[in-house]
Amino acid sequence: GLNGVGVYAVTLSADGRYQKAQLLGSAPHAKFATALDKVLPTWRWELGEGSPAGCRMPTVQLMTIQFLP
């Protein structure tokens, strides 16, 4: 029954596969970030339409995840 927010910088490889995520901030409890660290690698990721075609560099996506009870 708790609300929370986590902000991450997620690095995706050139083919859109998850590489890593860096927590930029969370509130009000660190438990939210601990839970996300476990599930982010299991999510299915896609590069956005704004990503350059044929790009060989990893991309970093900033995302805010809001938890609602």
C-alpha cells in the first residue's frame, strides 16, 4: 500500500538489449529501487523511433517509474 518513484538511466545495446541501469533517485523509500534492480533486466526493451538506424553505440534512456498501490 505504499506509493513511490524511481528514476533510472537505462543503457540499451545497439540491438535494444538491456545492459545496465543506474538509479538516479528514488523516494520515499529505498525498497522501491531494490525491487526494480531485480526486475529491470527481465523486461522486454525496444529502441525508440528516435534512435538512429544502424547505430552501433549503446543508448541511454531516462525513465521515471511510479509505483501506485
